[in-house]
Amino acid sequence: MLAPYRRLFTRPGTVAFTLTGLLARLSMSMTGVSLVVLIAERRGSYTLAGTVAAAGLGAVAVGMPLIGRLVDRFGQSRVTVPAVLYNLVPLSGLLLCVRLGAPDWTLYLCWAAGAAMPNLGGMARARWAHLLRDAPDDRHLANSLEQALDELCFMAGPVLGMVLCTTVAPEAGMLAAGGAGAVGALLFAAQRRTEPPTADRPESAVAAKAKADADADADADEPRSPLRVPALRVLALTFLSTGMVFGALDLTTVAYADALGNRPVAGGLLALVAAGSCVAGLAFGTLRPTGPAGTRFLRGVAAMAGLLLLPLAAGLGGAGLALLGATLFAAGTGTAPTMVTGMTLIQELLPRRQLNEAMAIAVSGIMIGISTGSALAGALAEHAGPGAGYWIPAGAAALALLIALAGRRHLRTASRVPDLSAPESTVSATR
């Protein structure tokens, strides 16, 4: 299954940016659990820990598209380096405030101030899209690889963060995440030869001339924001609903395991969801795409909605943890194809000069959905029993399907906005 992925790394520089980006993304997946354990241990309040984490998540959801816009304009390296160095300041402030017993409001302020987080996953996908712009099959393979790497991070990151926080010190997880994230992001930014060109620095003379010729008509013919592209609005709302699936599934599974007196097993159950998605992502990448990406996206969302009925049935039926784990693994297999095809659609429907911002918008939608899904599932599990919480991910997946069906006419690659910063061959082909 892994053999087809080898050809991706025959291109110079691909191994370097993939590994350095993976290190940075692993640190991001450590942060959530490390923050909760740190505040709960030092302040004795899970409520405070959860609300501080939610405040930071909301701030990042707002800041990430803005950082993406800067990346599209000035380039990955020129934006990533100052953003990473800046984020070390509020992280250090948070650790000091927790350690010194500062008022609770300082924790919210520090964590919300760390909103300048670059979307490393989106930037890695943008590099693949640039390198593989003339190889759609390989681009599909690269998007599948990136999704599998995301799932790998979410399997290993929380476990690593928990181990550091509980065996070394409560601050150890955050320190390791901050250090590894900074090193990984800076090394990623240093990989200049695979960095995509920006709208201000097109990669060919023909592209530069095309851009200059079109400047007079650009304001009228192309959207100022990627969200003015109807397809991205459909995808962002679908990803928001998918984020609700992730958030609700996580919290409900923890509550269910706790109700059965096996809360420590919850981490393993959640790892099964990520494992199912990881395996499905790798397998999906080896399949040759058939039909329009919009149609494939609809099929993926429909499969995700159907598979999420399995943990719902297990939870309502009072199944044991072994059976629940099997249904969670199966449910996880439905998310990766949806995410892979969704990111492929963004790459096909949006011009490359807006690609980082567009993917950051999609990720922000997922983050908002995670926060919303967690809150809804927590309330339902508390008032209607732990198994009832599985109604939320099932309902969110059904909502994602309805949104995708309602907007399916926008998910056609023919509606792509022309890319004036495209390489010579592409610009010539659009004339």
C-alpha cells in the first residue's frame, strides 16, 4: 500500500519539508491535552482549563486565515519565521502566569494572544500542489499522504503530551510542544527551493506579463476574499460540520468509557478513530481518482454519514468497549476520503495565489466545529446519558451531507477562478 507514495519523494526537497512540517504538526496535536493537564493540575479546575483552551481555539480560528492571506502575499518563509517567534512570547507568558499564580484572566489573554499560528498542514499541501501542478494523480496521492500524517499526529501527539505532563512535570508537555513546534516550523520555512511562488513574485516572465496585463481587470473579475467563491463557502460549512463530528466523537467517547468505569481506555478508543482514518487515507491515495472531484466529495460525505451510524447504534445499545472500538475504527475510515477530496477541491477551485488562505479558512471551520461539537456533546451526555452523545456526530455528518448536496452545483472544477500567477504552460492554456 505504501509503494506508490515513494515516487512522491523522488522530487528534490520533498523529504525535507515533509519531515520538518510533520514535527511542527506533531507539536500542535500535543498542545490541547498538555494545556488542559497543566491548568487542571496547577489550578485544580477542568472548567478553567477547557474555557482557556476554547478561547485559544477561537482566536486561532480567526487568526489562521489572516496569516494564510499574508503567506499568499509575501511567501511562506517570510511570514512563518516572525509568526513562530512571536507565538513563543504568549506561550512563555502563559507558563509564567500559571506558575506564579496570576489571575485567571491572564491565562485567557496569553492563550488568545497566540493566534498567529501558521497552518503548516495547509502550507505543506500548497507545496505539493505547486510541485505536482501537472500531475493530478500524484496530487491526489500527496493529499492522501498529508491527511494520513495529520491522523498520525493526532494518534501520537496527545499520548506524548500526556506522558510528559504526568511523568516529568505538568509544564513539560507545553514546553516540548512549543520547542518542537518552533524548531519544526523554522526548519520548514528554511526549505526555500520547494516554496511556492507568490502573486508578487510569479515564477516566470510570461506569468509576470499576464499578471501585469490583467491588473486593470483583476478587481472586477476575481474575488478579493476566497470566501467570495461559492464553492469555498460550501466546503467551509461542510468542514465546520465535520469538525463537529470530531469534537463530539471525542468527548462522547470519553464520557462513555468513564460511565463504564474505564476512563483510561478512552485514549485508546480515540486512537482507533485516528487509526481508521489514517489507514483509509493511505488506501484512498492508492486508488486512481475517477469522475469529478465534486462527485467524489459527495460520495465521501455520504459514506462518512453512513459509517457514523455504527457508533451511535453501539452507544445506544450499551455495547462494551471492544465493540465500540470496532465501530469507532470503522467510523474513522469515512473521514479521510472526505478530507482528502475536500482539500483537492480547494486546490482545483481556487487560484494558487489564494491557496494558503483558502485552506486556512477550511481548517478554521474544522476548529470552530470541534469546539461546537464538544460543547453540544458534553451537554447531551450529561443530561441524557453518555451513549446519547453519539447522536451529535451522526447528526453533524448528516448536516454535512445536506450542505454538500445543497451546494453541489458549485463544486465543479469548471468554475475555477483563473490563476494569473500560474506557470507559463498554465497561463498559455487559459488564453
